[in-house]
Amino acid sequence: MTEARVFQPTLTICTSANEVAIAAAKTFADAIRQNPKTVLGLATGGTPIATYQELIRMHKEDGLSFQSVTTFNLDEYIGLSADHPKSYRMFMQQELFDHIDIAPQNTYVPDGLADDVVAFSKAYESMIQDSGGIDLQLLGIGSNGHIAFNEPGTSAQSRTRKIGLADETIKNNARFFEHLNDVPTTAITMGVGTILEAKRIVLLATGESKADAIRCAVGGKVDPECPASFLQTHPDVTLIVDKAAAAGL
Ligand code: PGA
């Protein structure tokens, strides 16, 4: 196998998490204004919430329209229905979709209750392709270096599929649930290969708990033990991080 070419991601270091959100939202708003039919890849978790709030503000105050935008979310917990309060579909409705003018039928989130996850995953990949592919993908990063739910050990070629969540991920995500035992242990996630097909990628990270992961993602070698390091094989990646997350660089 030939070694993949490695690129230097663009790095923007902001003084605060709020600045990260403003810079990220501006990147997304610019993309939408340039191409109103843009296809976005979206992420859940604590990090993008402030970015979504800024996009909502831009919609309400600056006339930013999502009317012709299509979105694909990275992942969903297996076993949670779309209307479960902790599902990622519900997260997206509450944190973004319910507050903007996006057409509901243009918002895709994997189905956590799919009977046949293999067939569903294939269909999700086809829907992304049929949309023309993702123009701009938003990512967070796990403290263990995961992107979407691609946990350490994931290959660069991985596609949308079922995955078991790492213990560290379950512990980190327990803050969104009442009890640790309530956190689902499996999910459907886009693969690293799926993510790398996006035309542009923007990864956000804030706080010192992400410093090691950011160091592995940007400064380390390309290694399946840090799935975010595969982003070095993509020619158009921007990392927008605060000082705390950049502390290891
Ligand atoms: P967080 O999660 O934004 O809640 O820190 C990021 C991730 O796990 O990808």
C-alpha cells in the first residue's frame, strides 16, 4: 500500500470558545451565501452548540437563509428513536433546525432504530452521494481522538456502519444523560472514509480536555489510534480551536 499524502491543516487559534463559535459560524454562513444549495455535514456534542446559536442569530438578524441547504449528520445512537429526548435527531431539532428556515425533508440524521443497520448505512451513503456529496463538514473531536464515533482503531477506509463506543466516550457523554448506564453503547456513524470525501472540513475544539487529541490530530503521525490524524490526508481541513485546546501544539 502506498503512503497517503500528508497535508498541513489550516490552524486558527482563538482566544475564547466564543470566538471559535463566531469564526466557525462565519465559515458556514459564507459557504451558504456563496452556494445556497450547499450540502453540510453536521455534528452534535457540546462543542458545536455555540456555533449553532450564532448561525441562528445570523438567520434571525442578518437574513441568512437555509431554505435550500441540505444537511447530513455524522451519527446517531442505536436504540434511541428520533423523538427520544437524548437522540441526536432531537439535539439537532432543539439546537438548530427548529430555529431556522431549513426544509425538514432536507435534514438527514441516521436512524437509531433501523431494523437492518447494514442496509440503512448503505442507503445513507447513497443519499450523501445522490445529494452531490458534502461540501462542508463540521467536526468535533473526542478526547481520545475520535471523529464522529470513529473510535481509536478505525481504518481510513471505514464507511457508515454500526460501532461500539469506547469506554472514554461513554463516560464523556454521560453528562448528557441522567445515569452512566443510560448512555447507549453502540451507534451508527459515518466512517472516516465517508468524512474524508467531504470537499472541505472544519474541526472545532475547545478546552484543555481536547489538547492531547488536537496534538495527535495535527502534530502526530497518521495513526488509526488517533482517527482525527487521518484528516492530515485531506487537502482542505481547517481547525478552529481555543488556546486551551491548542496548548499541546
Ligand atoms: P463534545 O464531543 O463536543 O461534546 O466535546 C465531541 C466529540 O466527541 O466528537
